[in-house]
Amino acid sequence: MVVASRAQCSVITVLIDFHTHTSASDGALDPCELVARALASNIDLFAITDHDTVAGYMAAAAYHRQRDDGMQLIPGIELSCQWSGTTVHILGLGIDCAHPAMSGALQTMSGAREERGEKIAQRLAARGFAGALQGALALAGDSHLGRPHFAAWMVEQGHVRDENQAFDLYLGQGKTGDVKAFWPELAEVTRWIVDSGGAALIAHPLKYRFTGMKLRRLIEDFVAAGGCGIEVASGRQTRDQLAQLTRLARQYALEVTIGSDFHRDAPYGAPLGVESAPFEGLRGVWERWASAQ
């Protein structure tokens, strides 16, 4: 952690990443590899937020406990839900993975993913792509089944040029394989996180491409359900996007979180770690743990 002397500046800079993924969901690195990468990047506060599973965090925590490095590893998750006919992702940070509320949530989400996978496969079969479910499951292995596994199977079978094309033509938003109906509602997912002792925050709020009015309505419903904040930095964003999210955070007195949304090394992907200093003056959710630094 880099700390400026108070004679020079009152800002304390902490390197944070509260949005990352491992091979337990749709990331490329296994949990130990991701933690090793975070340590090499000198990150102070780190969370693994796999989609609808804490398996990656649990494996990473066992690995991290063997190292006296000063980095705090925060238990996290990114849960899928439905709001106003759209799939929205909610980050849960500082959750108790063993709490009955979270155990029940994980069981519900596992079942939802299985049903969703079957529906995606049925839709792809109707388009002439038989065997998608078995192929995607084989590629997923021990990971939660998701659309990236279907995309990888389509590439493997020669149906598409690459995974981007699979999403553009068949799996992306509004396409054949974009199945939303199996996710629980926003209020229920938010309650799971809060009941398990975590902070619930809306992941990448601008990714849903809502109008300003609809985004504010999402925030209002989320706060009413017990949510506490939004992600203001997620991967690579423009200054205008950061400014828009910062204004919303101030308007609704929200806590904020920052992260890379790291899945794999990619030309346009963000590296691990975001400096906290540019967000001085906002209510950083990391303040719940930064005092221990």
C-alpha cells in the first residue's frame, strides 16, 4: 500500500480489486493463479466474485492462508437476478459463505443455472446446433455452466469463428441463447447478501444500457431492498462514465466499489487493481476493511 505523508497530502492510496473471476465460473485462471497474480500486483484489498458460486473464493482462501503477505482477501460473489425484464448482476462483498441464507442462495442459483443451460441448449438445437448441452458441460467441468461454455463449444465444433462471434450471433443480449427467465428477483438476491452479512452493490450499472430514468429507478428499488451501493469503476471506462456513476453515488448517498472485472488477459481488458485515491470523498465500501491495513 502506498501512503502519502500527511504533510504532503491527506489522501491514502490503496490498491483494490473487488470484482474478479476465476475458472470456478467464467474466468481463465484457477483461484490460486489469480491470487498469485494479485499478490504480484501488490494489491491491498482483493475479492473473488465468481458468478453464483463461492467455490473459487474457498479455494483461493485456502491458498492465501499459507502466505503472510498483508493482502486482505474478502469473500465475495456476483449473483444474477431479474429486474424489469433484464438480467442484473449484484456484487456481494464480505459475505459469510457458510450462512444459511447464502447456502440456500447457492443451491437456488445452481438449480437455476442447470435449467437455464437446458433451455439454451434447446434453443440452439432448434437453430441446428445439436449436442450443445453435453458439449458445454464437458468444457465447464467443475465450473458453473454458463454461456461462455456454450460459446467455447460452438468454436470447438466449427460453428463460429470465435467466442465473440458466438455471442454476437447466438448468445448475446437479445439473441437465441439469452435466457433470463430462471433468475430470482432483485429483492430476493439482495436479501440473500444482506442476510449473510454482506454488502450488496450493483455491478457495472451502465452495462445494462438503461436510460437515466430507468437506472435511477433500479437504484431506488435496490436501496429499498437493502442494497447499499454501486460499482463506479469496472474495467476500462471513460471519464464521462465515471462522472455519471459518481454523481449517482452522491445523489443517493451510496457506498461505492471498484474493480477490474478481470476474467482473462485480453487486449482491451483491464489489469488487476484500481487505485482508491481518485474516489476520495465518496463512501468507499473498502473502508469496512481498509482500517486493518
